[in-house]
Amino acid sequence: MNMISAIAWREFRTQFLSPLAWTVLAILQFILAFVFLSQVETFTMLQPQLAGIENAPGLTDIIVIPLFGNAGIILLLVTPLLTMRLVCEERRNFTLALLLSAPVSNVDIIVGKYLGSLGLLLIIVSLITLMPLSLLSGGTLDFGKLFANVLALVLLVSAFTAAGLYMSTIAGHPTVAAMGTFGLLLLLWILDWTTSMQDQSNKLFEYLSILKHFQNIQSGLINSSDISYFVLFIVGFILLSILSLDSDRLQK
């Protein structure tokens, strides 16, 4: 556990030594703040009409859910950039051999790098969560739905990070890792669209669709099948990353 913590802390600090993390944080905050304020303006315009409707949607439905939904799409684009260097950059810089020769296991290396990279994304999720919380100064929120959206986004970025880490272990260049991660995540994101367009129901595609599970939790319907999907997704890609690193260690 101490080695995992040390590697995670080193990876987390390393991200802030380059301008990439700071640039991503700044751009994300600007874009999501614009989305948030646009939704607030929409709610303000609709408020007179909503006043006469029984059980009308409130702040959470009109502002919070679209904000987290858009954040999920944007993070699908951003996460590959944050994970592409995790392992393949060390391989290119010939520092991976030193790491593999150190008295640490592959599990420590992979889990440490995973947690270190995930730390930055959790900061992003925290900053996004502060936006709807600012509405408490003049309104009320459905904290149940807010929690569901935060949980959905945390599980989503955790899955994105696991997939990005695996791609980084098998790719020879960070750009290839980023493109591979984006392609894989995009495929899983739109997987359920094909059955929707054809008015058909494919249970396999529905289960594999990461968007389907994200939206289920986001709507407030938290069930074991959606949670287990993300847990299996994360654990599966972490195990694949460990196996990939095992092959690197055997070649040294």
C-alpha cells in the first residue's frame, strides 16, 4: 500500500509539472461554466411558464443533469490526453526499465499510476459539482439527483481512466494511446445508438454501452447492474494493464 501511495502521489504531482493539466483545467472550467450559465439563463426564461405547471421540473432537472451530461461528453475527449503518457511515455524515455527493475510489483505500478491519474479527474469533478452548489444561495436542489449525477460522473471518469491506462501500456507512442483510447470510448459511447435507430433492442449492445449505464445512474435510478458494469469495466482494464506490464517485465 505504501508503494501504491508513493507511485500515485508521484504521478499526481508529475501531471502538474507540465502545462497540459493546467491548460485542461482552465479550458474545462471555461467551457463548463459557459454551459452552466446557459442552463441558468434557460431556467430563468422558463420559470414563469413552470410556475403554473404541477410537478414542474426544477433547478436540478433543467441545470444540473444537462451540466453533468455535457461534462461526460467533454471528459470523453479530454481523458485520453491525460492518460496517454502514463506508461508509453516512460517506455519511450527508457525509464520504464528502471521502474520494472525496482522492488515493486506490477500491481503497485499500475494501481499507483491509475490512482494518480484519476486524482486530477476527481478534482475536475469536484470543481463541476461546485457550480450547482452555488445555486443554493437563491434556490433549492434535489440532493438525491445531485448525488446520483456526481456518482455517475465519478464512475464514468474512473472507467475512462482505466481504459486510457490500458491503451498506454500497449501503445508505442502517446498519440497512438490517445487515439486508441478515444476510439474505444467513443465506440462504447455510441454502441447503443445503432439499435435505437433501427428500433431494435440488442441486449448485448445495451449492456456494453457505457452511455446507457451513465444515463441510468444520472437519472437517479441507481441499481446494482449499472454499478457492477462500471466496477467490472474498471477492474477488467486494470487487470489487462497488469498483464501487459507483465509481458514487458518478462522481456527485460
